Amino acid sequence: MGFGVVLLVLGGFLLGGAYSIWKADSDTRGRTGPQVGFAVVLLVGAVLATASGILRLV
């Protein structure tokens, strides 16, 4: 298995984590600032890992 495929899988896991955090809103106040921040960080990491994996495969 090549390094590009590993990066694509890592990007998928990070994207799933961002989605999971985004869906986990608090019962009383909605999403908190740290939840949004962490989801954005995971989303950026997922995009970077996926793009790197695609470029590595090409």
C-alpha cells in the first residue's frame, strides 16, 4: 500500500472526526466555540491530507 493511499485514508478519518464533532452539539447552547474550532482544524487537516494523497498518487 502506497503512502498516497495512507494519506487518503487519513483524510477520510479526519473528515469523519470533523463531521462527528460538528454533529455533537450541546443540549442547551448549541455548538461551543472550541467545538467549532476543533472541527475546522480537523476539516483543514482532512483537506490537506486528501490533497496530498491525490498529488502523491498522480
